[in-house]
Amino acid sequence: MEPHPGVFVSKAATDDWTDIEGHPGQWHELVHADGVWGGPTNVASPMPVMYEHREVEVILEGSVQIEIAHVGTLDIGVGDLFSLPPGAEMTWQITTPYKEMWVLASD
């Protein structure tokens, strides 16, 4: 919801979920404006991922092991914040139930 221009508000416990094309799970779009795209997702694994933009996340529920090609593995859990560079080839092994809040930024 955009109660004022450029201000986006949603509930973490939203029932407004959409299937993610090509991925096992659902997402809720909080914002897609001004070069930023973000919202929570509820996904399963394994999930191959490669974003064109920098990603910033916080894990709300569950945990994930992220295998980054030619780099190594990250083990991330509830409350952890992390940021991944654009173009990184990854495979996510998710422990369910899993929920995250993510933001992709174009610059």
C-alpha cells in the first residue's frame, strides 16, 4: 500500500502472496519504485539464483545455506542481515519454514 507518494507500508503477516515464476515459493511486493524493489518471500529449496542488482536481506524465519559459485558458502539464520553482489551465481538450500525480507537496488 502507498498511503503517501513514495511511502510504502505492508504487514509482515500479509495474506497477499503471489507465486514466483520459475522458483518454488511466493513473494509479496512491498515496493517497486525509484530503482528499488523489495518485499518478503516465502520460498523452498533448492533455489538457483542470480540477480542483476545488489541484494540486501534479513532472515525472518528459518535458515539458508548459500553456495556462491567460485567464492564459498554462507550459513545464515534468523535475524542475520546480509548483502550479495550483482551477478553472483548462487544456489540456496533453505530450511523451512522460511521467510525473508529483501531489497534489490539498481545502483
